[in-house]
Amino acid sequence: MAVMLDDKYIHDRHTMHRWLRSQAPICEAVLPDGRRVWLISRYADVLAALTPSPAVPVPGDVDAVLARLDGDFDLLADFARPVAGDNAVAHLIANGVVDLLRHPEQVGVNVAELSRHDGPYGMALRTAHETISLAGVDIEAGETIAVLVGSANRDPVMFDRPDELDLGRNTTGHLTLGDHEELVGAAITKLRQRFPNLALSGEPTRLDDVVINGYATVPVNAGQVGPAPQSR
């Protein structure tokens, strides 16, 4: 019987990922649009099936965006998207900031660990160009594979304490589809310098999307405002 990827998956996908890894590492599923796909959730299988897409250029003028902000604003709409464009990189910035605000004991910015722990891709859809065999299952050419990147990045076989955020972790081997690490690191670092008392002013709203893992809105309060950066 195929797994239905519905609202429960969107709002509690990491619980679903743990179940899939332990019970059915490769299984059939039905996407909300009715497409049937093969779900691949374990790190080793995802690594074998994942073909990264070319990195897409992003804008990246962090200083100019920060200079326009103060008081209350939406982290995704008013900061991350103007910095990175309307793509997964913006969600990685927003996800990373939310992670850091919820873990104030963590020091520094480790983009690889932020991406591993709560990256912007819940899954990546790929088409099998030839018959492949994963975990004893033959996937025929032309069939769609849903590669669960978020699940693989929390596979306990690969990562110790996978559900914990640890900015001191050596995250070598995490799976990504192009993090733009330098831009994301600069955006998060400069945001925290500009707003050292930044805090969530409400509960972020999850994005209604089975592919992108992120938020639709992230309301924040700037608190104390530092000096505006000088845009170059």
C-alpha cells in the first residue's frame, strides 16, 4: 500500500522520515498532485540516487537589505528573499535563523550543520534514466524517485545524535543541492550583528510544500538595533 504524503508529512516530516528509514527504506508513495513515486530515505540509498542540480546564482546584497530593516519584520519575506531570491537558499537562511533562535546556547554559524539539521529540501524528485536497484528494489527507467534529502541528513547510521543541532559538529558528508554557504553564512552573521536581540514574535508558519522544507512566514522582533551596515 502506498504512503500518502499529506498535511501530516508537511508538518511532521522528520517523524515520517524516521518511520520510513526503520520500516520501509524504499516504498511507493502518492504525492498531493496524484503522482506515484518511489520514496528513498536512507543515507546510502539517497547518496546513490541523488544527482545534484546545477547551482542557481543568487543576488546576495546582504548589507543593502539589512539597512532597510528595523522593528518588527518577516524574516523570510523582508530579509531572506530579498537577499537570496525566491528559492531554496532563502529558506535555508530562514530555517537556519529559526534554528539558532531556538537554540541560544549554540555559538557560531555552521551552515553545513544548519543545512543538515533543517535544510531547505525535504525531497528532490528525480526520474530514473535506466533501471536501478536500491536496497533490493528494482526501479524501472522512467519512474519517479522522491529522494528524501532531509531523511538522509538525519540518518543515525551516518550522523551521531541526528535530531540534535550541534554547531560544533563535523558535518562532512551531509547532502545538499547547493547551499551557497558563503552567502548564507554572511547573511546570518550580519543579521545577528545588526539585531543582537532578535527574537521570534510569533510561531513560524510552515510552507505547504512536500519538496521545499521551510516556512511561509517567520515573524520576528528586532529588539536592540545595531549600526546599519554600509552597502558597498
